[in-house]
Amino acid sequence: LNVVHVELKMDRWSNRKDYAARSSGIFLFVLICIVLSAVFHGCVCEEVDEVEMEEISAENALQQNALYAFELMITPESSSLLIPKENQYQLAAVEVIKAGVVLPMFTKCASDTIDVCATVNDLSSRIEFLFHFSPELPPDSIPTAKVVGSDLVSATVLEFAFDTESSEGSFAIDFVCTEKSAGTLVRVDVSVDITSDAKRTFSIAKQCPSKELISKPHQNAALFLLSRLPNPDKGPVLYEISRESTSIPLQSSTVVDIQMKMKNSRSIHSFGPLSLTSGSSVVEARLVGVLVGGLLRRDDPERMTVLLRCHANRPDSATKVSVTLPMPPFEPLKGSWNVLCNSSSVQQSAQNDDFPLTGTIEGNRNGSHTGTDYSRIPMNERIQIGSLELTRPDVVSLGKVQPLFNVSAQTLMSSAEPRVIALKHYPTPQTISEFTLWNKIRAMPLEVSSVVVSVSHPKILSARVVIPTVFGYFYVGADGGNLNDAVRKIRLRMFCKDHGTSAVLMTLLFEDGTAVEFGFLKSCIRPQVHTRKGSTLTAGTVMRLITVLGFVFITGLLYYMLRDVLSNSRKLRDARKVPFSPFSVNKSGARPMEQHIRNA
């Protein structure tokens, strides 16, 4: 018994020494790891600081280069809109910011009297800017414009866009003056973010028109009438109909064009929807397409097509057709001309009114040609238009517009949001759309007189018909083309100006005076602005990350080792109550002989 008791004591003492040695080893290991981490961090600290300083210097140099490369100027066209001061602004670009520094002309405006400001004249509602930037750091955000000291005038930044390949961009500022702000001169502060840390603000002024000016139509705006009836000597004739004394008789022309533009370069002004009225039921006058608004310029006139039709023979009585173009805050611009209906035009109109619009083409499709006079079928009843392929007219079939493309002038003029209309919806990335046109009865001529494109929200989207440089023969342009026995296409290019959805209406006018309308919806996002966010992964960041991960690893290892030590300590305490021996089968109890010895 004494021998067994001594062996048990020696076994417990040996276990205690083993666990103490293991605990000391763990503690020593953790201490060595901490010391090595500190030494490693101290060794690389100086190197990391040097790398970070180099990176900070490089970032500062990048910011300085971007600041030095930034230039902003008023476009040559808009420079003529400024009120001249000492022979300045002579149809040349006016520099505003050069090498990241606002020029004195635009800084004194904010500190001195408003008389020294570069001032937009009272006949213009817009000014446009160009800017150049560093390709490494494109603009961070859209510029902002704020009117100082007046709530009667508003200024809005529109059409902001830039190209990273050419390192150029542009934007415009629209001004809105009202009758209450007549004669007001206000200051406008414009802020531009060149980089994330560099912001420049310059000031301009806007002169609102006086009460005397707004009591009359815009003095530089004009309406012209372009007759498609050719003059044997000079070709088509252009008449100015915005004069009150203008009265132009048009005896046999059924299609005319209205042209709207500025007479000189001293004005760029916005306008509203064009309206058209006829003074008698004898003459029917209808706009082809819709013009909900836009800008009048000298070099880029707006154009609308008017379809005229006579319903009676009145060669001795002229019917007055009037157009009205709103240009707030000015009085609306008005124009008019006279239409004389002679026998030939009335006869053509009667034929158009008596066209058999149903059954004629269906009979031809079924092979029944007896008694069919194809010359009496209007052109808009023979047009086939498809969006994908020749054999599937999913846009217009036999002159009938399909539901997905059923857009009309009423759709564009309505106040309903375009997104609630169940129409064909083109996504944001799509900027070009093509349609295939062909003549159902190829033995008969089919001439497209013009193609008119209208949008419901011109501040969101602009669209126009284009002809590609390659295989352009197969495309119909804005001036129309021949579809007798050929398959042609129409290409539409769309450009997004802002975020939103706009309806697009395409109107095809034919030589016989008939027309067909179809359209779709187009989603837009604001032109992309590359915003720099987040931090750059530098060498210092990497070293800090390694240090943190090392600390986490050591902490986890220490926790695991301590848990093992604590577990063994609990086993040691249990061993004091139930000692271990070579005779033990398990840890929960003793053999019968050991139990007998204990009892003894």
C-alpha cells in the first residue's frame, strides 16, 4: 500500500511539472511573438512613412497638375450675348478660369459693384461654357449656379457632359426672367469642382428685359415660310411671315415649312410649343409632328412642316393661316399667310377624302386584281415598317400603327408621365434605332416627302434622323426619299441630356399629302460623371493590414493555448479526487482492486 501511495504522489507531481512547463513555454512563445512584431513594425515604420510621403507627394502633384490643366471659357457663340464693355467679346471665346485661377474680370464681380460683371444681355436666356481638364482627374460633380439677392430670377445648369478621350466638356446655364423681374440686373455665382479638394467660384450677371421690351415680341426672332412649290428661276421661295404686312398667296402647294430662327447672333432664347390655326373651314392646316419647345439661334434654325388641304373651290377668297410662337417673358411671336384654293387643289383633296382605305390591299394579297385601281390607294396605306426584319412589319402594317408603337401628337402634348404609357421602351444604353421601310405594292410609286422627329421632353432627350457614311444609299434622311421598289431604312440617333424618360414621335409625310405617325419611349440617365470615392491601397495601408492580421492571429493562438491549459488544469483537479494509475481503464473511476485498497 505504501508503494502504491508513493507512486500515486509521484504521478501527480510529474503531471504538475509538465503542465507548468507547458504554460511557461506558451507564455514565452507569446512574448517572443509580441517582441518580434514590435521589432518588425519598428523596422518597417520608417520605410512605410517614406512610401506614404512619396504617395502623398504624387497625389498632390496629380491634384496640382489637374488644377493647372483646368481651363473654362465662354463659347464664341455665347460671347456675343454679353453686353460689350470697352470693345470686349468680339465673337471670340472669353476665358473665365485659366490654369485653375479665376480671372479678375469674374472675381471682381463678386466683390465690387455689379456693373463690372460680364453681363448676359436682355435678349438672351442662355449662356454656354466649354472646359478642358486633366484626363487623369475628370470632373467630380456638376457645376451649380445660384442667383444672389433675388427670388424673381432663376438660373439652372443644363446639358453638362464631358469626354474623357478629348479631355473636353461643356455645360449651359438657362435664365428665367418674369414680368415681375422686368429691368432687373442680378448676379449669378457659378461653382465648379475641379478636383475633390479644389473648388472655384466665379460670377456673372444677367440683365432681364425691360417692361417696354417684354410688351412686344422678341425683336431678333423671325418666322419664315418656305414654299415647296419651286420657283422656275430661284427654286423654293423663303418668305418672312412674322411681319404684320406679310400676306403670301399659295395656290397649289399642299405642303409648306415654317422656319424659326434669330436674325443675328446677339440672341439665344427659349420658346414654347408652336400653334397653328386656320381662319376658315375651307382650308385645313395641320402641323406634322410636335414642337414642344427649344432654343432659337441664328445658325441652327428650327423647322416645322405644315400640311395644307382645301375642301372647297374658292379662287377669289383667301383663307388666312396663322402661327403663334410663345417666347416668355416677351409677347408671342406671330406670323400669317394666305391660301387660295383653286380647282386643281380641291380635286386632289377630294380624291384623298374618297380613298378606299379598307379591302383594297387585302384583295391584292389574296390575288384578286379585278377592278382594283391602285392609283387611288393613298401612300400611307401602302407603307410597311418593321423594327427588326423585312418580313415582319411590327411597327406599321398597311398604314396601321401597332400598339407598342402607337404614339401620337396628343401623347406628346399630354401632361401624363411617359413612363405610364404602355409603349415600346428603349433602354438607356441604346442611342441608335433603325427602322426598315418598304412598299407593299411595288408597282406604284411611294415617295416620302420628309421625316419629322419630335420629343416630349427636349431638356431630357434630343433625337434626329441621320444617314451613315457607309451604305448611306439604303437610308432615308430627313428630306425623304423614294420607296418605289426598294427596301430602305431610317436611322435615328438619340442623345440624352438629363435623367428621365421621354416619348419620341416619328412622322413620315408622303408626297400625296398623307402621313403616318409612330413612336416609342426612351429612358435616359444624366451624362456620366466619374466621381472618385474611397481610399487608395498604398504600401502603408498594406503594412497596417499585415500588422492587424498578425495581431489577430497571435490573439487567436493565445486564446487556443490558454483554453488548452485551462482544460488540462481542470483535468488535474479531477485527478486529485480520482488519481490516475496504470491500472485505470477510464477517467471516471478506478478498478475494483484500487477501490479495495482505498477502502482499506
